[in-house]
Amino acid sequence: MARRVLLQLDADSQPSTFDAIVAVDAGVDVLLRHGGVTPEAAVPLVHGGMFTRGGKDLSSTAIFVGGSDVAAAEAIFRTVQKTFFGPVRLGVMLDPSGANTTAAAAVVVAGRHADLAGARAVVLGGTGAVGRRVARLLARERCRVAVASRSAERAKAVCDSVAEAVENAQLTPVAAQSDAGTLHGELLDCLAEADVVIAAGAAGTRLLSGECLRQCVKAKVFVDLNAVPPEGIEGIVATDAGRPLTAERPSAQPPAVAYGPIGVGGIKMKIHREAVQQIFHSNQACLDAEEMLEIGRAFA
Ligand SMILES: NC(=O)c1ccc[n+]([C@@H]2O[C@H](COP(=O)([O-])OP(=O)(O)OC[C@H]3O[C@@H](n4cnc5c(N)ncnc54)[C@H](OP(=O)(O)O)[C@@H]3O)[C@@H](O)[C@H]2O)c1
């Protein structure tokens, strides 16, 4: 069997060391790291992978598209797929800034505690790279999703783009803050009805106070993805991994559970490693957030 060669295509000038180390841990033999990649520059790099190996050895070359600029990575990912033709393809995955693997892991853990089909979910920080994907994955699971943002326009733009991608998606854009800087009444109403609350705000931003958490009277699971203090949801500890919130919400029966960023991170890493392995299983493999959620179900 030919050695496994991974082309790491990264729009940043220095390709991510994190993604490189995970690739090695996932069993890649040779890692070719390319930084500053643009869609145009990706074409000859992809050709180099497509035309060197034939037959079953073709699936021993694969492509990882990443980097901190999510839109740039998405453009490279589209170009990579357009560069393939006929059966001459390579396995490929997209995970810029860990957004796909993180969103998939968040939805996997939420699904452990709530039947997502028909559930009501609130995605706080729903306009970021991770939040948009969480909203898309939850909508595909038939959740009724409220996408919260400090800007009603940005929340609506995310809902419109998810609605284009997901047939019959049930989405509500919600402004997170009132003019006085407190949580908007509309968001409080959504939180009071929510089964699932996922906070995907920027690192170091508090989106929900402990008092507001107590007002989420129906919630079965809270997921906070922010690892930089203060916590995105007050009281959720980074290492929480299904911790019952008995002290925080004593009246809730059964108690809601909490996941923090490290609690979710374990599954995220498993999804990442498994995804790297799967792009070598078949040269037809093409992994975006949805396929990573499928991978994550095995770790549920
Ligand atoms: N555990 C892991 O493995 C892992 C991996 C990747 C990311 N993460 C974490 O996941 C979270 C989301 O990542 P991301 O890249 O999607 O984040 P992001 O794009 O930086 O921010 C997400 C959203 O947060 C909102 N926001 C920004 N500054 C804010 C402020 N001062 N107050 C309130 N809201 C604010 C913005 O929404 P609006 O402007 O529309 O309000 C923004 O779209 C981050 O905390 C990140 O660190 C964790």
C-alpha cells in the first residue's frame, strides 16, 4: 500500500501547526504543508496530487483545507472540488479554525440529552464560523433554531443562508441585546422555551449570566464553546462534560446538564482524527460539517 500523503492547504501564511499535528496523530505518513494558498494557487497543487498515483493508490493521497480565514478556506474547498474530474479525485475535508469539527461535536453532545427533531434550540453567537455551522447542523436535525446576534441583520443573514442550504429549516433571527445593553426580551423568551442552548460567542465573551441560565427553565443541555475567561455561560466550567446543573437550577427535573469547551473538545478531537482517516478510505470522500456530524455520532 502506498504511503499516505496529505496535502495541507491553508490560506494563512503559516499553515496551522495544530492541524499538522492532528494529521500526524491520525496516521498520515507524509504531510505537505502549504501556506498562503489561494483558490488559483490550489489548482496546480491539487493536480500534483491527482496525477501522480493511479488505481487504488490514488486514495493514499488526500487533501485537508484549513486556516483561520473561514471564507478563504471555503473558497479553496470549492475550487478543490471543481478541479477534480471524472474518477480522478482525492479525499478532501474542510475544517477552517476547527469550525466544522467543533460544531459537529457541540451538536453530538446536545443530541445525547435532547431529541433534536422538533426541539427548540438557541445558538448564542450564532453568526460566527462555529455558530453558523451549529445552526445549520441543528436545522438539518429538524430543530427549531433561534440564531442570536448583537445585530438583528447579521442574525437574519445567517438564517437566510441556512435556509438556502437546508430545506424546510425552521429558523428565527434574534437580536441578543436591547438598546440598554441587557439581553433582549425576545431572546429571553426564546431561552425560556429552549431545550438546547449552545453558546458559540467569540473567545472571552460572556453571553449568558447565571441569572439568565436559571430562566432557561425547559433547557435540557447547555453547551459553552468559549475557552477564554470569562465563561460564555456563567457557571459552566471548561471541563464540564455532562455535569448535572443541580445547584444552578435546583427546580429542574431531570436536571439539565452542562458541557464546557474542554468537555466538547475531546469529541472534537476524535472527530478530527477520524475525519483525516476517512479521507484516505476513499478518493470520493468529501467531508464538510454534515459528514463530520455523521462521524461524531459514533462517539455519542
Ligand atoms: N473547543 C474547541 O475546540 C473550539 C474550536 C474552535 C472554536 N472554539 C470556540 O468557539 C467559539 C466560537 O468560535 P468562532 O470562531 O465562531 O468565534 P467568532 O467568530 O470569533 O465569534 C462568534 C460571534 O461572537 C459574537 N461576538 C464577538 N464579540 C462579541 C462581544 N464582545 N460580545 C458579544 N458577542 C460577541 C459575534 O457575533 P455578533 O457580532 O453577530 O453578535 C461573532 O460572530 C469561540 O469561543 C472559540 O474560541 C472552540
